[in-house]
Amino acid sequence: MITIGVTGGIAAYKVIDVASALKKLGYEIQVVMTKNSTEFAAPLAFATITGKPVITDMTDGDGEVLHIEIAKKSKIILIAPATANIIAKLRAGIADDFLTTMVLATKGTVVLAPAMNSNMYTNPVVQENISVLKSRGYLVIEPDSGVLACGDVGVGKLPDAVKITAYIKDLNDKPAVDQDLLGKKYLITAGRTVEAIDPMRYLSNYSTGKMGYALAEMAKDRGAEVILVSGPTNLTPPAGVTVVEVISARDMYKAVHENYTDVDVVIKAAAVADFRPKEVQAEKIKKGDDKLVLELVKNPDILKSLGDTKKNQILVGFAAESQNVIENATEKLKSKNLDIIVANNIKEEGAGFSADTNIATIIERDGTVSFIPKMSKKELANIILDKTKRGR
Ligand code: CTP
């Protein structure tokens, strides 16, 4: 069963569409509303759509211990909209109404869809509460940006019903996975970087981001809190992952360092451009002469800078090699102070950037070498994640 907890925000009325879409997909839906939310959306609307009475009160249920019963039956509890108030209460473990009591008692997956004024949403106390809940395994559907009900423009809008419904459907359809990375924070980079030449041209590489996105998805599924720093890709980020979009190597450097201190594991799957044009031309470069010489300067080696300032983090690098794979990768592991390096021979069939498969050699700091045969990037991601567990 999927339980939808509605709390008191103006976006409550939009959740009627979510309940309706999920019901049409064939799910059993139970709606629980806080007192305040009934001012924004009529319980009767939800009851009519779901075919079940809406629970608004601790005393509902004719003397049964209904909050425990619903908590046990719920595979997923979606709280939408999730106000700053419910987020704070859940973080603190307050149980003063049906919804909060039920959430405390559930073993199901709790998904929050925060929606509020952008100043409230970006307030450090709200962000800290969300971050703590994420580290306890709560999933969060990030709010959209746009014009808010109060007239302000910014982040805090409840995503549309189609997006929320798709998220819940994906989550429900996924097989249960052992939460062995719960409480751990992973920083994963993915994709390529793009280095501008002029307003319409750039230098880049063929990386699609598939390996990094597979790592992010698997880590999230196994319970980790994941920050995905991604260069431009055509991929949809996995649900429940915090995405930081970057363009250039220097953007990636900044985003990675901003998040480095409080993560447990960093996996640098991104294909970072080693060089960038010395100057970005403000105007389009004209054809002019028969020859054009571009002067390039070196980009910062992000992974090396992480290795140089490493404390307790586990650092995982990738090595794209076309020859002497083990020697070159081992050299990179040492020079960048890594714990693990995943080497690919980019010339082997089934190991390329755009493939859904990979063939890897994993080398660990203690010298262990594992040859991983051709397999899907998701399967390889799980093997890499296994190796990031300390004391395994
Ligand atoms: N990397 C990085 N910053 C760079 C270049 C690479 O963080 N400026 C990281 C990549 O994300 C990868 C690892 O370093 O995890 C190795 O990348 P690779 O391109 O194989 O090696 P390089 O260090 O660039 O060395 P070379 O190109 O000489 O093989």
C-alpha cells in the first residue's frame, strides 16, 4: 500500500492529482491528512478518488490502533507537500498527530516532497533538517523553481503530479535492496567537462556519464546519501540523489571541494578535460587565416587535489588507459593518493564511454588486483561500492 501524507501547504490541492494518478496505476492508496491541510484541500476529494476514508485524527479507526496498522501496511509513505513544520517534527521525532505517529512506526520508505517559500526552504535550519532525514534513509523529491504561491520567485514549488507519480512508481517497482550503505555519504562525479573556446565552441570528450550515474543510483539504492556532481549529459538523474550540475573542470573542482569535508567516500568517474583554452574569446572566432592555433593551459587535477588534502575519506579514481593498464593505473593510484582505482582499457570492445557495459581492472591500495569481466555498468557499480566499505 502507498500512503500519502498531506500537510498544510497551499500545494495540498495538487496532491489530489497525484492520488488520482497513483490510483489509476492500480495501487492501493490511503490518504492521511494533518488538520491544517484540510483547510487547503477537501478530505472528501481524496476519499472519492482513493475509495477510502481519509484519516485526519488520532481517534479515527473505531478503537483500533490504526496508526500502527497503516504504518505496517505502507510500503511507501509519500508526504506531499511536506511543510517546514513536518520536516522539523520528523527530524526531532515528535509524534503529536496521526501522520507523525504513523511515520515513527513505519518500516516503509518515507519520501518527502518539500514545498514552501524559497526563503524558508533555503533556510539553513530547514536544509539541515532535510540533510539529517536523508542520512536516516528518507528520500526527498527536490522542489522545482518558479513563481511561488506567495508571489516570490525561487526554489520551493511542489513538482507537478506527473513527476511525483513517476518517482513513486519507480520506487515501488524496484526490488528491495539491502541497505548496507545507510548513514554513509557519497560524493560521485560523472560525465564530461566542457571547456569554452568562444560563445559557440568548446573542447570536450565522449563521456556520457553512464558509469557515474550507475554508481549514484546503486549507492542511493543501498541507502547512501549521494551528491552527484555532473557535467553535461543526456541522462535523467536517479531519484533521491542531490545533483550539482557543472560545466567546466574548474566548476567541478569548486563543487567537489565544497562538499568534500563531510563525505565518507568520493568516486571520481567524471572524464575531466585535462586542458582548457587559455582565453575564452568573447566573440565568435572568425575563419580568417588558413590556420588557427589554440593555446591550452592545464586544468586543475581535481582528484589529486582531493588526495593531497585527504583525511578519512575513501577516494576512488578511474583511469582511462589505452596501453599498460595496470602499470599506468597503479601509478595514478599512488600519485593521487587513492584507495581504489578502476582502470578501463578504452580500446577494448564493451568498455567504451557510451556502452552500457564495462570491463575493468580494480586495483586497491594494498596491491589487490581484481579483473572484472564484461558486465553492465550497474553491476560493476555494485562491485566498486562493495570495495568502498571499510573493514569489509
Ligand atoms: N581527474 C581529475 N581531474 C583532472 C583529470 C583527471 O579529477 N583534471 C580524475 C578523473 O576523474 C579520473 C582520474 O583522475 O578519476 C584519472 O583520469 P585519467 O584521464 O585517466 O588520467 P589523468 O590523470 O588525466 O592522466 P592521463 O590523461 O595522463 O592519463
